[in-house]
Amino acid sequence: MDGWTAVAVLVPLIIIQLTLMIVALVDLARREAVRGGSKLVWALVIVLINTIGPILYLLWGREGEVGGLPD
């Protein structure tokens, strides 16, 4: 695999990873409560466990109301 092929493969993966991370962190910041009770732990999972961390949070960690939004 030459250098440009590697770039062509890695760039979309990096974009997906960053998008998932940003969406998960924004959602985490807006929520009043999360499963497990600790937003800090979820933030670390989202940031430190590439791709899988944000997916875990979005599928399992979200709980409660989103802060700032009317019912």
C-alpha cells in the first residue's frame, strides 16, 4: 500500500471518529443524567476509547432529559 492509498483509507475513518466523538460529547454535555451516574467517566470513555467509546455512550449511556429543552 503506497502513501496516498493509506491517506485515502485513513481520512474517512478519522472523520467518522471525530464526528462520533463530537456528537457524543455534545449530547453528554446537554444531558442532566447518564447511566452509571458519572458524566466524567463517560467523557473519558468517549475520548479515550476510539470509535467504540462514542458508540457505547450513544447506545447505552444516555438517560434522562436533555437539559435546556422544553418538554
